Amino acid sequence: MSDVPSDLKYLETHQWVRVDENGLATVGITDFAQQQLGDVVYIGVPELGATVTGGEEAGVAESVKSASDVFSPVTGEVVEINELLEDEPEKVNEDPYGEGWLFRVKMTDDGELDGPDGCRHLQRPGRSGVTILYEFPGVIPPQRRRAPSAGRPLVGLQ
């Protein structure tokens, strides 16, 4: 299994989020995702000042063999993008949890990821050897649009 830092929260779609004490959320893709993509050649991120919504598409990661949507784990205003990735998208492959981060969001609700009104606690196996910890209620991922109770889960270590 790939390296999975325990201080992050993860979307089932293999994006991660790290929230600091000021409610600033840094978003990236997991080591597993970059391995599956292969050599990343382009990263599309939201524009500065754009509003992103938790569980919804916010960008794209393109490699020599495929492209994958990037989803935002949180809702808020994009306050910073990783400009390094414009010239060096391979940083996502080299250091997905460090220099390969994608964008930062000033969250509109600091408790979105763990508050009683935001996400609910789940206990079921997830992909890549992780356990799903949180789910966005009412958000249905593309692969499960026919399942009315499915959501876009966040995952963490087992």
C-alpha cells in the first residue's frame, strides 16, 4: 500500500485535505492516485477567488495515459494555488503530500469536515486499505449515481 499520512482526511476519490488552525484547507491528490495516473503532465485547478463546494469537481489531473477529475473536500474560497505545478506538474508524482499540493481554500464552515451538521461518521471498508470516516450527505459520486443513499466519503487510516 502507498504511504497514507494519518494527519490528513481523504476523499474516496483520492484527494486529501489538511486543515490548519485558521480554517485554511490545503488540497492535493493521494500517492495512490498519482501512481494510478502515471506521469502527470498537467494540473487544472480553480482560479483564485473561485468558490468551490465540498464533494464537487474543482479541477483535473492529466497524465500521459489518462485524465481524472479533482474534487474539493471542502466548501469555500480558493485563496492560493500551487503555481509551481504550472511548470513542474511532476511534483504531484514526486511529492503528493508536500510540494505537490494543488490549492488552498478558506473554508466557509470550519466544522464542515467533523461537525454534526456536516459529515456523518461511517464504519465500512474503503478503497486502498483505508476506512471511510466521513461522508457528505446528499452528494452522490458519479460511479454511484443510481444509489440514492450514497455520498462522497472521506477516508482515513484503519
